[in-house]
Amino acid sequence: MRDALDKVIFLSGTTRGGTLEGIGRAFAPVLQDLGVELVEVSLLDMNDLLDQLRGINFQSVRFVLSCVGMGMDLAIQKEGREVSLWQELGVPFITLHGDSPAYFFDRHVVRSSNFISLYAFAEQCELRRRLPNINGPIAVLPPIVLDEIPRDEIDIEAKKNGTLIFLKNGKNPNLIRGMWEAVMEPRPLRALLEIADQLEANLDDPASNQIDDVVMRYFESYGLDIENLRRLRLFFIAQLDDYLRAVKCTRMAEALMDFPVEIRGNNWDHVDFSKGKAKYIDDCDYVESIGLIRNSLGTIDMSANTGSMPHDRVMRAFGAKTLCLTNHGQTFFQDLPHRERLNFCFEKECLQTRVNDLLSNKAAAVEMGIEVSEAFKRLNPPERSFEKMLDYAAMAKLDQLSHRPGAMQDFFVWPPRLL
């Protein structure tokens, strides 16, 4: 067993429903099992931040952890110039990304080998590899079961009497189209609308998992080479990705209206829930949803236009030993039991059939959720993800050494000045 340093610094901010903060805090138990303490430092007050950092012995810090690059660009003045705070402290910085680099590319820039970017989805990592400004490692992080409880703490009766919950913020796809039509010039507008129609007509096609390819092929079919129009590509990817998610979640909500399920999230004004059996609650809170998932019959989820890895909502369900119904085409489900009963396509009748089957036999649904969750954890032990973070941090620290390690060959010139 290697000699581990003591701490990982988790930089937290404020995100909708406290989601990214909640995910980061959920890492603490696994890190503790590896002999590492997770120390949270808030970015909300810069004066308080500096006071907290001054109180930390960075010799005992393995790495700094952040979501979506928060805090990555913090800098200090040194000898009349601005330098990275984290490089000056000599601590590797790992940022976790769970969304496409098309949305806020600047946060995906890898500034040096001291910065490591780990992606939750292989598709998004692949897109990032196609783009410039990569000066350090980027990779895919294995999935991590979140907010885990022991099996003997499961309240089986509460789950049998619970309901299916769909935790998802909504969005009106018609408003997105209207926005395009209000601001876009004719040719780009035509392209957006035609590609959107193509994707919407094939919601279960895995091609939508890499929208960049769809956009490139569209323009190639008109004899237009846009490979080096990277900002244009990112614009199209972000717009189409957002639109596609809006279409998918709206179709799901409409399909669920006929069932006594619970839909929780913001931005559902475009759906009339008054005429169905589904209960809508305008709420988005990570901490509150931990208990909701644990006492639910199961959860319903949709992927973020990805198929390689599970969304964090799936990981939270598996941590609660709870069934998760999600859409077809996700490769992580291939080796799990009951996958056909827990996958649906984006046709109304398909999702309704799956939901009806689960509601018709709640006891079986609860047991199925426990079995699938435990099988997933066996295949994806969470310590593997943190070992990967620790390994990358160790490699980055060596790469960043400003002097030759002591007691090594005196003819070995380190570091190279021109590299």
C-alpha cells in the first residue's frame, strides 16, 4: 500500500439544487476508506477562502478537486506577474466534468500538466480531444455510486408503498426553436432546424450521443467544410444538445401523466399536469432528494445524450439500492440483470409499458432494484475511480517538479527548460 497524503481539498460553489456540491460531498466516505480526508473549502467568499487555504498544510494534500473547473483560474501576484495559485502551491488540480465542453468551453481549457480533466462520459471526453488547448491529462472517470446505504438500512416496506419519481428539470423545446427563429440568420437557422428535425425523428439513435458528428456530416452533405470553424461547431452542438434534452424530457413527462408517479424539478410550465394522475412538485434540492430516492419504489431517468456511462441520478439510485428505469442504448447496462425490463425507448407506449409493469408488482420492483444496484457496484467498485484520481495527481506532481529529485543521477538534467 502506498504512503497516502492526508487530504483532498474539495472546492464548492453554488449550483442549482446544490447538485454538484452534494455530489462532491458524497465522495467523502470512499476517500476515507482509502485513508484520505475530504476537506471542503467554499469559493463563495474570497476573503474566507484565502483564510481557509492559509490554514492548510499543503504537504498533506494529494490534490484539489473541483467540478466544472470552479476555482481553477485562481491566481496570485508574484514578482509583478500573475501565476496560478495551485501551481504556486505545488498541488495538482483535478476538475470533474459532467457536461459537454460545448456549453462553457473556457472551463474545459487544460492550462498545464498540473491540471487534470476527468469526464463522466466518454462522448464528452472524445469531443474535448477534438478541440485545442489541452496541456495536461484528460480522461474518462469510472462511475461512482453515490450516497450509498448498507442493505440492512433499506426500508423495504416504505419502498413498496413508495412511488416512482422522475427527478428532472424541464424545458420547453418550442421556446428554443422560437429563440433560434428570432435571432438566427436564414442559412444557419435552416441548418439548425433541419438537424433538429433529423435528431428528433430518431431519438433512440445512438448517433445523437456525438452531435458534433451529425453537424459535420450535415454540412459535408452541402459541400461545406466546417472542421476548423470550431466555435460554430460548439454553437450548434450546445443548441442541439439542449433542444434534444428538452424534447426527450417533455415526451417522458407527457407519457407519465397517466400514472401515479411523482415529477420533481423546475421549469415545467409548458406541461399541464392538472389533467393527469402524475403529481408535479416544483422542487430541485439534492439533499432532500437523497431521502426521496431511498424511500421510493424507483426512479426514472434519461441520459444526457450519452450512452457510455450512467448519469449521476442513476448512481444515486444505485447508492440507495433503488431501481432506476432509464432509456435504451446505454452500454453500462449491458452486463446488468433485468436490463430489458429497466430500459425504455422514447416512444410513449414503451415507457408506459415499463412503468405499468413496475407499478403492477411493487415487491418485485424493490427486489430488482436491490439486485441491479449490487451487481453494478460489483462491476464498478467506487474506489477504482478515486485510485485513478490519486494516480493522476501523483503523475502530475512528478511532471511539475521544478528541480531534479534528490539522490538521482547528477548528469540527469531536470526539468527540461525548453519542454
